Amino acid sequence: MPLIRAKKHMAKYDQPTEDTSDAYYLALHKKYEVFERRQRIREKEKLVHERFKLRSRIDLLRNMSIPAWSAILAAVLSRGEAWTDGRAKLKDVGMDWLRHRLVSEGLEVMMRYDQLLPVEKK
């Protein structure tokens, strides 16, 4: 029995000490820093893509012909009772009211994207 006690007692002191060097810290955290950097780059790419899509939708709304806009408007207004206020507003103000409203809201969102992202260089 004394031999077993001696082995247990010695095992407690044989444990390796914790490495607190800078090299160990850098190696341990490099993986997570690379992951965070990739994630930031991906988020920026996603914002750039969404800004591009929004810019193309705004241009589409601005340059859409009157017959095409009328067809889209008819499809939107045929959705049911939820658009009763919109139908009344369109009868009072006209068709271009909604187009101007959508373009102005798109430009507001575009301003938020411009604040988040640097201006594209061409």
C-alpha cells in the first residue's frame, strides 16, 4: 500500500506547468482572429452586394415605362383588402405618387448603405 500512495503523491507534482508565453497565446488565438476577419470581410461583401441590388432596383423604378409600371401597380393592388387605403390614395393623387414614394424610400436606405460602406471607386 505505501507504494500506491507514493505514486499518487508524485503524480500531483508531475503535471506540466501552463505555458503563458506570447507565442503560445498568439498560436492559440490566431485561428479565431482569422475567422473573425473572414466574417467581417464576408459581411462587407454582403452589404456591397445588397447596395448594388438596391441601386439597380431604384434605377429600374426610375426608368420603368408607364405600361410596365401600370401592370406592376395593377398586380400589387389586386392583392386584397389590405390595399384599400393605397387604392384610395392612388385615385386621389395619381400613379406617380407611389413610384416617387418608393424611389425616395430606396434613396433613404441607400444613404444608410453609404454611411456603412466607403464610396465605390470606378
